[in-house]
Amino acid sequence: MPENPKLFINNIPIEICTSVQRGLPFVHAKYMEILLKGILAAAQSMFPMTICHFIFMANHIHLLAIVNNPEDVPRFMDYFKSETGHVLNRLMGTTGQSFWISGYDSPSILSAEKFLERMEYLYLNPVEAEIASSCRLYKGLNTFESLLQGDTIERHRRVGRNLVNELPHGNLSKSFQSELANSFLEAEGLDYELRIEPWAWLSCYEESCEWEVEAVQKRFLSKLVESEKRIQGRGPDFPSKPTNQDIRTPYNSKRRGLKMICLSDCPKQRSAFISTFKILANLARTAYQQSKLGIRIVPPPGFFLPGGALLANVVLPSIFLL
């Protein structure tokens, strides 16, 4: 199925989701955390995007972010997917294979209540998957601590590709993992800041710009606990699954996403956004086809055609905001 043209709008939050082609590579291990955080930090430094929340599951990621400059979103994702693909392929000893599935889902989130809903969905992923009985116990890379603490800034080493080698087959011992993590921490490379701002999205919506962070946090955490109990049937806690599994564990992903355009708890708002999107998308396609014929016409603002063709930035009409 062809991808929709991408529409990124300044100061409007988006939800990004993308999956790997095969395997379960994102193991819960310190060496993996060092590699992934280094790439994320470098991507954010070069192509600024306000990162609010993210979680790495075994074979896919969810990320909630705010668009600062629409031009930077596809560049951020291109860099992130390219660099993680190279690094993970080196760890697995594979060459000539695509690591990620093509594209990524990136709907605009048009209302504050819908953003809270997507936050809950993100953090409940390991509970739904029965990997951990609570998001607090999940050992995979995620931003739950920032959710509790508030804005965080960390510096992370971007480990060069040439310093990443194929891992031994089979489960890895704790001592081997520790030595590998230390080697990455001591490796030559540039350090970048990774900034997480879990509540920055509150200022993006008229309805929530005056909400107090502490009150929203308390309400959200209470709802999260209720949802965890509902999913688990109030059963006993169980620990996260082992962290020493082989990153080559066979698994063929069938995740392709719904290719959603926007998310909102208001049907009229969602309908208005989609209608405008379709009009602009048709204009964007026409502009693209005309450009291939050497005919220059002004494209609509804000669109990024499949393949990453940059068109322009956009200012969001107020009709789309609650």
C-alpha cells in the first residue's frame, strides 16, 4: 500500500511508530542502551525535535514528540533509522539487508486528551505484551523515569560504526555484556545531549496550556495503575524477561501500522483535518508530478512526499486546535 504524503506542522505533537524487518534485536541490556541513546542524542542535536516520551519494544519503537521545524522530522528519522540499521546489522553480522520496514507512521495529535491517551498506550506496551507487570518494572529503553522526574538532559557517546563488531551467537553472559558496555563508554566518539521534556506538549493545546504539571502527572499515573491492574487482572508481579537473549532471535514482523493521518478525541476536528489534508495532498502530488516534467509550480506548505522530497513548512490553521 502506498504511503500517504507526510504532513508535519510546527508546534503540533506527533506519534512516530516503526518496526524492524525481522528478529527481536532491542534486548534489555546496557550495551544496547548506550548505542541507542547515542544515536538518539546525535539525531536530536543535528535535527532538533522536542522528545516527550519513547519506548523501545523488542522489535519496534513508539515516540511522542513535538515538531519544531517540519523540515527536521524526516531528517531525524532518516538519520535514526540509517544509523541504528548499520549498528544493529554489524552486531548481528548481517550485510545487505534492510533492518527497518519501509517508512513509519507519524499522525498528528490534535488534542490534549488524545495525547494523554497515546502516552498511556505507549507505557502500557510491555504490560499488554506480558513482558512486565508494570511499566515501572520494564527494563527496556524508555522514558518512564523522565515522566516521574520532569525534564532531563543527559550526555551520551555516539559510538562509531567501525567500533561495533558482531556479537557471539547464543545468550550472552553478564560479564560479557558488562565488558562490552564499558568498551562502548570508553570508545572514541562525540558526546551529544539527549533532552527529554515529558510535559512540553501541554503548551501545544489551548485546552491544556494552563494545566498544572503536578496535577496532570498525578492523574495520569493513577490512570496508568488502574489500566495495569485491568490488564493483569490484579495478578502478582512478575519480573521482566531475561536480558541476555541473542539479538538474532528469529521473528518475522507483521507490523505495518495503520498509516493514520491524525489523532483526536473530537470527530469534527479529525474530519476537518483529514479533509484539508486530502486537498493539500492532491495539490502536493500534482506539484510533484509537474516538477518531474520540468514545470515549476508552487506546492502547498508543510508536505513531504514519499521518498523524503521536501516541499515547505506550514502554519497550522487554528480550526485544528482544541
